[in-house]
Amino acid sequence: MIVITNPSAIANEISIIDSLFEEGLSLLHIRKPDFSAFEMAQFIYQIKQEDRSKLVLHNHHDLAEDFGINRIHFSEKERKHSFLMDYSEKIFSTSTHAIEGFNALENDFDYAFLSPVFRSISKEDYHPNTNLFEALNLRTNNNAKVIALGGIDSKNIQKALENGFDDVALLGSIWNNENPIKQFKLCQQIVLSYSV
């Protein structure tokens, strides 16, 4: 299970992130599109050194080396203009919004988000235009894992996993929740019980 940071700053964000890692979070995507390189470096610096190998950078990719981060994420737009060879020995992920885009991915990607699966919790008026569960029947790319994103919460994780997604990513269900840690643990239990 993956958690993506809220795009803007959240109160007590670093302590929540520390707690998420303590509860077993395996990957945290840092997506702060408005952060300068300096702000991003300050943000990462506050995260415990032992947890930095579980971080995935969405922007300011050049900071990866400085902080020992070996995972880099490319947006759909960036993917079309990026030179993955510039980042040797890194693990890549990317974003897709249709099964055709997912199927067309090069073999360089470990996994890709496919979104939105459900109506978004964090983005107003962001909802599926197509049924991504039906679209998964047309999946031909088995090199990359496909990760459900968009409106994922404890009520629909099981549906996503039962319908062909390899894993789920949480954003709004964590950061828009009064108790993000409790919500994470609830979602984590569902994912773990499904994978047994």
C-alpha cells in the first residue's frame, strides 16, 4: 500500500509521516508540486534517515542523490520528455489515466498509478470517465504493477484488489481524515487480509 503526500502542507505532517512508517508504510510518494528545491530539501531533511529509502520523489529529482532516495516518479507529461538513463540504478514509477497508456509503458517502470478509479476525495470534480475495472480486462502490460488511485478508501479497497489492481495508493482518505493513522491502519488491514 502506498501513501501520497497532500500537495500542500498539512499540520503535523512530518510527525504523521513518522507514525505511518512506524505502522509499516512501505512507500511514501512526496508530491509537493509548488515546493522549490530548497523547500523540498527542507521537507525531506525532517524525515528520519532510516525511512528515506521508502520515499519516492515526484519532482526535484536531482535531490534523490543527496538524500539516498532511489525511487523517482514521473507524471504522464514528464514521462514523454524524460531521459530515464539520466537516473542510473533508480526505480521508476509513473502515472497513467487510461489502460492504453499503461499498456504502452516501457519496461523501465516498476509500477504505475491508474486513475481515477473512483470519485476523488481530495480533488473536486475529478472522477472516472471510463470504468477502469472493465478496462483492466484489456491489460497487456505485465511488466509493471498497476496501482489503483483516486477515491481509494477503506470502503472500496477490496473492490479494487478483487478487480485486477495489484495494489492501492491513498491520498485524500489519509490527509482529509481526522485520524490519519487510524485510517491508514484500517486500510492496511484490508490490504493485508486480501493478500493472505
